[in-house]
Amino acid sequence: MLSATCKYGIRAVIFIASKSQDRVNTGLKEIADKLAIPQPYLAKILQVLARKKILHSTKGPHGGFYLLMPAEKLTLMDIIDAIDGRNFFDSCYITGERCNLDRPDDGRCVLHNELRAEKIRLENFFSSKTIDQIVNQVRNDPGVKI
């Protein structure tokens, strides 16, 4: 469903958002170490999120990343869009063409009608979950560590 790259991006954004100070850089090494993500791979992911205006990136010894978008407005779907795009939600698994999820299939895809409801449900779920909500849930659950 979601690529490993996208999952790493989501984890990194949640970690950055969990830092209590607003607009204070969180270093790449700290994020990579805490999340056990290879640093060069994580750097590429975070640069994508910076180009998409989700994160701010600063180079140098005191550089790092912080959220550009408020965590209350930033959704999981924003991160998915930035990294993986909507291909999972819009692409037909049989024909490879773009699906029109607004209407039932016209007979070209045997999976369309069954998957349509699930794709819409997942898109709504990812669009409704904000990073702030997730950070608060994690903070309130002592069994979960960021």
C-alpha cells in the first residue's frame, strides 16, 4: 500500500512534530538515530518534504528540519501526496489506467467496484488524521515511543 519511503517520511514528520519547541531545527542525525532509518536515505526523504513545503530545511552544523505547516493542519494524506502521490488511490490494478472513483466501473476492471469503497475509505482516513492528533495520541500512550 504505502511505500517504505512514505512510511519513513510519516515517522520522521511525527518525530519532528513531537519536539516541543516550534520552528526549532531537529537534526538529521538525531532523527535517523532515534528512528533507526539510514541517514542518507532519510535525508533524501526529508528534502522531498522540504521541496513540497511541508518541512523547512536548514543546512550547516546547527541545521535540521522543522514543520512549515502547522501540525493541526498537516494530514497523513499531505505526506502521502508529497512522497508517493495518489497512484495507490487513482490507479487501476488491472488496466493501469486512472480510475474514476466517483462512479462505478464501466466493465473494464473486475476489481474496481469492490476496491472503490475501500480506496475512498482509506483516502478519507488519511485525509482526516492530522499530525497533531497522532502526536497527542502517542504522547498519551506510554507504550508507544517515538
